[in-house]
Amino acid sequence: MHRGAGLVAELARPGGNITGTSNMATDLSAKVAQLLIEVAPGIKRVGVVRNSANPGTALSARETIESIRALGLQIEPVDAETAEELQLHLHA
């Protein structure tokens, strides 16, 4: 679990009932953004889908958005908890 999401007090002794692993590799956000530019060199705007009901998503989305902005790209954040909500945003 990542401390930045507010789910644990510290990684060595998280306390409470939180156990498990996470794929929240926020340090990779900048690299993913750079790779995006390499595979789509003319890209100007990037959509970032986030689920605001998931506390872990806030940290990951924030890091991703900051990394993409740092590269001078426009951001289009989309909040969606379900596939249906995402479809509504895509067709709006």
C-alpha cells in the first residue's frame, strides 16, 4: 500500500486491517508519459481516467497528470467509477 493514498501510517507498520500489495507505481508516471510521446509524437492532449471512489486512484492520477503537464501536453481528466460512466464521457 502506498502511504500517499492515506491508507497506512507507515509502510513498515501499517496497522489496522490493511494488508496486501499494490500496483501504484507512481514513480513510473513520468516514464509512461514520455513513452506516450514516443509512440504518438504529434499528440497534444491526453485523457486520464480516474475513479474518485477509489482512494488509491487519487495519488496515481495526480502523479500522472503532473507528469503529462510537465511535458507540455493538455490534460483531459475523466472521473468514472464504471464502464458505463466512462462510455457517457466518451460520447458526450
